[in-house]
Amino acid sequence: MPHHTNTRRPKTTAPPEADPGPGTAGTAPAPGPGPGRKGVAEGGGEDGTEGRGGVGVAGRGASWVRRVVGLSVGGTRAGRRLRGLREWWAAHPGAGRGLSVVLHVLSAVLVLAALLLPDTVVGLGPAQFARIPAEAVVCAALVPALPRGPRIAVAGLAGLVLGATTVLNLLDMGFGQYLGRRFNPVLDWSLLADAESYLEDSLGRTATRVAAAGVAAGVLLLSVLLVLAAVRLAGLLARHRRRATRGTLIAAVAWITCAAFGLRISGVPVATDRITTAVGSQVRQVADTLRDEAEFRRTAAADAFGNTPPDQLLTALRGKDVIFTFVESYGRSAVEDPITAPGVDRTLAADTTALAAAGFHARSGWLTSATYGGSSWLGHSTALSGLWVDNQQRYRTVMAGDHLSLTKAFRKTGAWDTVGIMPGVQKGWPEERYYGLDKVYNAFQLGYRGPKFSWSTMPDQYALEQFQQRVHGKHRAKPLMSEIILTSSHQPWAPIPQLVDWDRLGDGSVFAGIEAAGSRPADVMSDTTRSREEYGRSIQYSVTALTQWLERYGTDDTVLVFLGDHQPIARVSGDHAGRDVPVSVVARDPKVLARIAGWDWTAGLRPAHDAPVWRMSAFRDRFLTAYGSTPHPRRG
């Protein structure tokens, strides 16, 4: 005979051990549908918290959970343990209420922390977390009025949004510390892979993989916890709507009052709508990025020297060996920071004197880099293209285009051979086409058999010696234009190479003992003062290696242009450091320096504090003009 839905089940009495557990408001256990079901009917117990019917943490689903658990694991060891746990829980109803309160408090703390978390490390402080978030007030007013299903959905969505904004805030903090700017959600995801590679080179593959897995798990856990916390708080507000309404009204009045009178704590406004502002800022940033892509493409298509004939380019440098060298992280902080400057300034003074003894003289100034703390390729491309390349999309646009680079101008003349020494390149590098380089030597083509120095694949001194042996020191039918990237001053500045006798360099094995005796990256990275000290030492090493190479191998026809690509990270340069980097032109032929006398640069390798400052993107056109190039514009 078929069963019917209205068949009534015989009424039974639950044994004492099956009594409702925590959250029964201290009353005696009731059989069958007792206070727990009453609490659910009146709006309580959906997340295990106390409702109007006096039901606590186990209120709503306690009975059916007990039935399911009893049927499925009743005869197992786990079942016996669960029965024991239920018995203890029934005997200690206050524990459920206490746990419920703790979960409420933790949920509120987590949600408020996510709402108030700043997007800069500098902004972290107690005052930031003593504010009234407008978003919390609005949600507290609207969410409790929703039916249960929509309320849970809205609260869960709010938790996800909070999780996403928290992750973006943390990324903004990291990018601000290392690159001096906010994270761009359109362009910067690819940089996370570069960050992973950097950590792998600095800390090792195992530590990096563990860290990456920990970050991924942390992001997932944070998102889940914020969703659960938002749902729990929404349920709490719904069950205590009258109290919630009074509290929300008080918070709204407080927010309006603080906003109207501009009340602050330690300079931080008490009333805030930070999440709304942050979301709006991210939306604008995405729109600006997409718009910038189209505008920059038009800008890059125009070129003041785009149609200049080869015989009207660089006429004042014909017959000269010209070397453009970028020194990693060589910024104004190196020569002006109170910790790093004394050693670096002594080195620059000594190197200036040594070069003068060898017949070389220098002029130095400042360039404002398009990047900060990292992304060196943006600095390289800005200086050589004459375009302001401050993000990855612009970089891709430049590399795919035909805007004349300074290095390609040499090749266009047909009067120079062109070569690149790139010890930091460890994979395919199609950019060599844009830069107009006939030959590029990457990290695997310089014969190095010594140890890596953290991120740097080889010491600068070795790379320069290989440049001499493989290229500069060989007889050629044409003079040489070279682009060299020096990497020994790349963070984390540990271990740092030491200069050795140039005749002992060999295949680089001589550096094994130096690397083994050097500092560990983790020790330097964890100490700000030590990071600044080691950064200064790395700059001293790189600049001295370069000037010693010039003293040893330079000729009357050698022209060296060397500059920094960007400032070091904020932990070293400071939270409010600018983006200026030193630039120097060194030559033995006085006519070379006479060509730039109008630049008013400082004599020697150390630019004066008040020496002229140009945007880095202005360097290409000024250099081309100074050395005999005639503009023939190409319109975009």
C-alpha cells in the first residue's frame, strides 16, 4: 500500500542522551519538536546562534543532525565519541552560548578589519581601525529586512566583495613597497610570476613553492571566512531586528556627525566610506588603463626622428665606440641617503679621480625614471625610446612598434655594429629586434661557471670582462655600439660579489668562495637598516667594476653613458623618495663632453643635488640632438 505524505508518525520520547544540546537556554530537555524547532520558526538558529525562542548554538538543526549522525555512524567508534560529545554538550549548555558569542565577536572583528584595512603599509595604525565604515551602516540597515534566502545571498556576496578588496589592498601594499605604485588589476597579474621567480632565486625553489601555496591557501581561507562571517552577522541582525535598528540608527547619526564636523583621530577621519571609494577607484583605474592603451598607441606612432635619413643621425659620434650601461637600482638614494651615501660618495669621488688619471672625464645629471623599485625593463625602454613607458601594456606597445630607439638609431646609420650584454636574460628575448641589436649575449652565452649571487646570474666584473673578450677587444671593421645591463646591485643585495684581479676571472669559478662567505638573502631582507647598507655596497661594487673596466680597456674613442634604471624599493629608499636616478657621460675626447656643455651637468661622476633633472623619456631626443641628429618628424 503506498505511503501518503500526511501519514502521522507515532509520537516517541527521546532518551536523555538525545536531549537538545547547547543553546537550550538552560531548560530541561524536551522530547520531540521542542524549543529548538520553535526557535527556527521564529527566525532563529539558521547559523547555530540564539534566536527569539531562546534557542542557542545547536537550536535549529540539532535534532536532525543527531538523527543523521546517529543513523550513519551510530555503531562506529566515531559515533560513540559523538554521543559522548553530545552528552557533555547537554550537560554544559552555557558552553554553546559562550561559543556563539565568541563567533559573533570574531565575525564582527574580521568584517570590520576588512572594511577598514588601508591600502598602504604607511597607513597601518590603530587609528585606521577606530573608524565608522559607511558600508557597515548601510548593510546593517538593509540586509535584516530581506527574506532569509536573499539575505544569505546578499551577505555572501558582500563577503566575497570584502575578500576581493582585501586581497587588492594587500597587493597595493606590496606594490607600494616595491614599485612605488598601486596594483593594476588589468596589467599586473603577469608580474606575480616575475615575483615568484625572484623569490625562487633569492630563497630557493622549495621555500618559494611553500610560500606560494601558503598565499593561495590564505586567500581562499580569507574569502571563505569573510563569507561565513557576513552570513552569521546578517542572521544575528535579522533575529534581533529591533536592537539592530536602534544600533544602526545610532551608528548612522554618529557617522553623519563625524563626517559633517570632520572629526579625526590622529589625523584619520572617523567617518569613512573606504570600500566604496576603493571600488570606485579600481573601476576608474581599469577604465583609464583601457583608454590609455589607445591614446599611447597614437603617441608612439609619432616620432620626431622617425623619418631622419641615416646620414643625418649621430654624425658627431662617428668612429666612436659608444656604450650604454644600466646599473640596476642605482637611484638618487644611493648618493643622498644618510646611510648609503657616505660609502657611495667616497666611491664616486675615488672613481672620478682614477678615471681622470687615465684621461677620462665625466658630466653627470639626473633623470626621473618611469618606474620605481623594480620592472627595470620599463626604465630601459623609457630612456632608449623617448616614450614614457610606465606600465606593461605600454611596454608591449613599444616593443611591437617601430618607434626609433636610441640604440636602433646607431644601427640605422649602418656605421656601427650593435651588441647587447644581458646577464639577466634567461629566456627568449624578442625585444632585441626593437632595440636594433645585431647580437645579444644572454646569461647562458657568457661562459660563466661560477655561482649565482641570489637573483644576479653572475658578477658585473665577469660580465664586463666577457664583453671585452668576446666583443670589445676584437678587431672590427666598424665601431661598436653596446647596451650592457649590470645586475649585481639587484635586490636582495645578498650575497654581494667582491672585486678580484681581472686576470684571475677565468670562467668565474673564483667567485665560489666569495658567494659562500656572503650574507644570506633572508638575513638581509628581514633587516631594513642592513638592507640599506648592503644596497650601498652593491652600488659601490657595480660602479667600481664599470670604471675599472673603462680604465683598463677604454680608448680615445670610447664613450660611456651609464645610468640607473630606477630607485631601490621603498624599504631602502624611503616611503616618500622620488624617482630620480643618476646619469653620467664619460669620455676621453674633450669634444664629446663639449657637445653637452649646455646641459649644465655636474663635473665628475656624482651629480650635484641641484643638477638639472629631466624626465627619462626626454633623454633620447636630447642625446640625438646633441650629437648631430637632425629631426625629421613622422606624424602619428
